Amino acid sequence: MTTIQQEKIKNRINTIESILNTNKVDLRQMSALFGERNELEFKLNKVNILFTLKGKNKYYYATHCKKFTDNLLKYGYGRKTPEQIKETGITFNDHSINFGYGSYTEDLKRFESKSDLLHFVIGYNAAVSNLKDKTYSM
């Protein structure tokens, strides 16, 4: 997906948010707008996921992959700085998370299954969230 397409989707999401905030839509229209917004956000969140997400949890998993990418761009990973990650990008493949676009680039981490990969991503996000929320006092 090109950046122009991503910008069009973001603009449409903003338009939907504006419409929903006016409270001048009936329940059927509101439901349709929420559904459209969810699908558009899903498209944006799965840009760097190179495998199929199906079922009722596809939105949840795509959101976590997006959060994971955002966390890496903020904090880095291992020996990679946020700047290096931004330059190369991150992709999610069936059995690996890679630096760069494609399955034949440097691995960030390899997994036995797609499920293991997704559970790692969710756990990583939870750990980062817990660290950000903690305030230590003596």
C-alpha cells in the first residue's frame, strides 16, 4: 500500500470520526460507520503483515502488530536503534519477524508457528506497557 493510499484511508477515518461526533446519525448509519472505520483501521494496521489474518481476532492481532512496530520505532530492539529500524522497516512473516521488507531479510526473531509469533508480539507489548505505567518509589 502506498503512502497516498494510506493518507486517503486516514482522511476517511477522520471524516467518519467527525460524522460520529456530531451525534446526528441514526443507529443503522452509526453501525455502518463503525464497521467501515474498523475495516479501514485494519487495513492500515496490517500493512507490514505478510500473512493472512482471519477470524474474529484479526483486528486484535493487527492492532498488536502495529503497536509492536511502534514500540520498536520508539525503543529499538537488541542492537538495532530506532533510526535503523525506521530505515529498514519491520515485516511479519509466517515464522519470523524481519528487519526489512520480505522474508529473506535479517530476522528479528524466528518462531515455530504464526501463533507463537502473535503471542510473542502481544507479550512484548504488555511488557512495554507495564514498564511505561510503573512508577517506582522507595
